[in-house]
Amino acid sequence: MIFLEKDLFNLMVKPMNNFAFSTDIPTLGKAKITSPLNRYTKSGKSVKRFVSDETKIIVDVQTDHLGTTQNKVISFEKAGPREKIYFDPSKLKCVIATCGGLCPGLNDVIRSIVLELHHIYNVKAIYGIRHGLQGFIPDFEHEVMNLNPDSVYGIQNTGGSILGSSRGTQDIGMIVDCLERMSTGILFLVGGDGTLKASKKIAEEIEHRNLKISIIAIPKTIDNDIYLVSRSFGFDTAVDVATLAIKGAHNEAVAYPNGIGLIKLMGRHSGFLASTAALAQQDANFVLVPEVNFSLYGKTGFLQALENRIIHRKHAVIIVAEGAGQDLFGDQQKEFDPSRNIVLQDVGLFLKDKILNWFSAKNIPISLKYIDPSYIIRSLPANANDSVFCGFLGRDAVHAGMAGKTKLLVSFWNNQYVHIPMDASAGKRKNMDPQGRLWQSVLEATGQDAFFTD
């Protein structure tokens, strides 16, 4: 699946009318070294491959019915190679780490960074930190991995991450101590919201120590919920695989009298995956997402709506995002995982039990099939579109780091790759707009509102 919309972000999420952040990108110092990319240009030809720091991509422009601009025009710095770089490639050491949950495309990003550093910038000292932030802490005794074209050969064809991963916070001071001991010039961190927050703290500690270390983040989340990132790698692959689960659930549902297929997909706080998969494979009759609350009981409750669907059509397919319906569990004691994320209640199994009990109490026989493909999706290799996307992200991360830029993440915005300040994104979340085009399209495709009747 390739998103062709000019600004997918604005189709999915609530409009951002107030921009309370700076889009300026910090640098370690003046870039004075001629980029090695010059040797790939033909002499006498105009050089078009380099990007100027003055090249900007507009963040958001809204107009009223008279066509006048409502918002101040704010723009992001365009990503890409710079004609002058900050680091001397012959003396540079680079470090890569992958953090958080697994995601299709992690190996593609690693490979892209390594090949760009090695072949284009002639950087030979590239190291992989094993098992996320744990790898920086001596007590865990994780060995460092030497990365080169041979060590990353073919890894794009395998799932997971050759560097491994981990969850949980680690001591920021000890992480920076490790970077100092390794004489690191650029640290590439690949991860989600928790990793971005850690990256920001690492960058702040580096600033406090007056070190010349660049911190470049590449956002990763299947949920596609990172703020100021219109598309994250792995999402496209997740939609592909989720549609297979929906097809299977639909086939099971129509094969039996009163068949019901129930699929739980990823989406802790955002329903992008559930909604997009529902539109990609229009077999779902109900889509339940975190942004839209629903009740179980009563004439307009979900269970009655499901019964109405079964009476009228004799089968139903339900997609539920993992973060949907958490309010239905009451005031249970909240638990936290090692990354300080709230441990969600299992809404999939919860709905399965409630559905079985509802129809049993009414003496209506049903055939319910429950499918949870979450961990299959997370550990798969990236599909072709995601693999290409990861390549761009990795290369642009290298260009940014070599130019001495820091404290940024590489984002995709208005069909362009851009630099986003960590301060603007870390700690914030992107949510789907219930009044926006994506969710309204889901309602049209499923027709689910028709079954929520008095």
C-alpha cells in the first residue's frame, strides 16, 4: 500500500491550529568539510543532489472560505545530503541501537545506515549496540557488534532486528559515559515514543557535558502514532498482514450459521492500523478504536448492535484495536511495563467472553473465531514499500548526522523527508480524528452505525 495523499497526516488527525514548538534544528558547529558525495557528480554539471538548510517543507496551511491564510506558515527543514559536512569520515565512529518492540523494517533501517556510511561517506568504524539501551550499561555485559556491508548482507529478508532490542529505562548518565568511552561521533537510535523521550534526555546530557556527539532518531511504531510523523515504517507491512487476518475471519464467519470473526490488532492509543486495514479489506462490519468510546449494553450498545447484524446478515466481522474499550474494565489497579507504559487489559478476550455470554443468554447459537496476529506482524520482514521507505529514512539519517545536525528525528511530511526537532515530538502522541476523513470512511465502509439503533 502506498499513500498518495499530499498530506496524509491531516486526513487522519485533528487539525493543529496552534504550533507551540520551534522547527529549528540544533547543530554541533559549522560544517566545513566538503561532502564525499561530490565525487559522484560529473564535473562541470550543476549539482542538484545537495539540499540547502534553507529548503523548507510547509507544516500546515489552512484557508477559510475566502482563501485567506488562518495560520502562520511554519515549515520543517528538508532532509537530504548537504554539500558541507561536519565530521571527518576517516576519524568518525558511529553507533546504532534499536529499542522497544519489534517492527517490520528494523533490519532494513540498520542496513541502509551501514551501507550509506560505509560506501558513500567512507566511514569504517560502525558499531551496533545489542538489546537496545541495555547495551550501553556495563552490568548487562552485552557485546558490541561490528557493522559493515558483510554483516548486514541479506538482513532485509529477515524479521526482527539483528541487534536485538529491550524495553525499560536506563541511566542516562551511564549511556553517555559509554558513548564517551567509545569516542562516538553519531548515535542513531531507532524506536518509538519511549525511545524518542530517551533520545531527548541523552541529547540534553550531551549538551550539559559540552560533547560533540550527534543524536539522530528514526521513529518506529506499527501503531503509526508518533507526533509530527505522517507515516512510520512497518505500518504498511502491518496493514498487509492484517488484511490477511480479516480475510480469514470473514471466510470463517460466512462458512457457519451466525458466524462471527473477531480480530484484535495493534493500536494502544490510536486506531490507525485497525481503520486502515478495515478500508484495505472491506469485510469488517464493526471497527472499535481507542479514540471512539462505546458501551456494551443497552439498546444502542455494541452487543445489541452485533445481535442486530447477526439477525439481518447471519454473520459479522469485528476488528478491535488493543487500546479500545479500556474504560469498560472499571477502576482496576493500573500496572506498568518496564518502559512505564500502562499495561492494557486484553480487550480481545474480554469481548470474546462478553459476546459468547450475550448470545448464550438469548439462546442464539453462534460460531465465534478469535484471531490475534499481533506478534506475527511485529516480527515479519518488511514488505517492498516499507523496505524502500526504510532505505530513505536510513540514508537521510546519515546525511543529517554527517552534517553535524543533532537532536532530531527523520520524518515524512507532505510527501517529503524532513527533520523534526525532538523537542517538538517527544512525549506527544498522534491520534485519529473521529470527525476526520479516515474514521468517517470507516463508518461508510462498515455501515456499523446502522446497527446501533433504538
